[in-house]
Amino acid sequence: MSRRRLLLAVTAAGVVWWATGWPVAAGAAIAAVYGLPRLLAPRSDRDAIALQEALAVWTRRVGDLLASGAGGLHQALARSADTAPDLLAAPLRRLAARLSTHGPEQALRAFAEEFADPTVDEVVLALLLRLRAGGRGVVEILHAQATALDARAGLRREIEADRAKPRTTVRTLVGITAVMVAGLLVFSRGYLAPFDSWTGQGVLAIVVGIFALALWRMHRLSTTPRGTRYLAAEETP
């Protein structure tokens, strides 16, 4: 994916430079290829929602396995990898492998480190506390966490739906601006002649910088800040 994006960025810069002869515009084309998808269609919140939903399914499954009396927490964690959501399947298989070679606490901490996410830390911390307390009440804790995770994921989906409206407006404005500039280059090149000078390039750099700063600020305002982790990083076994 990075090679494809690099090729696209170089191609876009070459085309823009050929069409305009402006180095600032070529640099802006490279920045647009790398930055616009992240600013106008961020994946962080959607990924966080998907992780919360997957964790809710998994924690409920572990709780059900424990409630069935099929084994202790060690066995439930290992068996849960077979029916886990796709997002958690590979990490849970590694967790199951570590459970057989390391202690459950080390294995669970390594699982949390793979995601480095506060939501995963919450589930792992609850399991660690239950392990140290002898496993009492772990089924109730897991089911309560699964319910809470489902509720939080639902709320975040509603928030994302509201945020989609201003993002669509911004994408429309960016598209209109790009079409307008392209139209001026094709049909009224003389109108943009002042930008051919070095002074014009300096002015263009300022305009592009202000535009990029506005997009970045919009992105920051419409993105949920990443929470603080509860578990300190340790060396992964």
C-alpha cells in the first residue's frame, strides 16, 4: 500500500508540475495524496468502534464458556480463539499459544500490548484482577463489560454518523476548489500568471499552508482523542 501511495504521489506531483510549472503546487499534490485520505476519511474512530464490538463479542463468549463449567479461565481463553471475531482471531491464537508457555498474566499483558489500546487494557485488567483474586465473580464482570462495550460502540456510531455530515461538506469544498483551479489552468491560464514568479510561489505556499491548517484543525476537532492506557508497557514474551 505504501509503494502504491508513493507511486501515486510522485505521479500526481509530476502531472501538477507539468501542468503548472509551480514547485509549491507539486509539493501540495504530494501532501494531498498522503494527507487528504487521513483528514477527510479518518479510520481511527471506525477502527475503535470495530474493536469495541469485537471485544464485546469475545468477552461475552469467554464469560459463557466459564459459566458452562467447561474449565477455568485458562481453558476458556484458549477455546475462545476458535470462535473469536476476525479482528481478534490472530491475537487470540497467539494468546492461547503463550498461555501454554508463559503464565496467564504475562500472556494477557502481551495480548494487550499487541493492541496498545485503552479498551483492550480494560478487559485485560479485569481478567488480571480476577486472576489475583482467585477468579471469583469473573463471569459477571465479563458479561457486564460486554454490555458496556456494546453500549459505548453504539454511542460512538451515533457520534460518527453526526460527524459524517460536516466531513462530507468539507470534501465537497475541497472538490470544488480543485475543479475551480483546474478550470482556471485550462481556460484562463493568464489569470494565474502572477503565481509563476517566486513571489507568487511564496504567496501560494502561504495559501496552501492556511488551507492545510484548516483541514488539520477540522480533523482534530472531529476525531476522538486517544485515551490513556491503563497497563504499563512491558516486554512482550
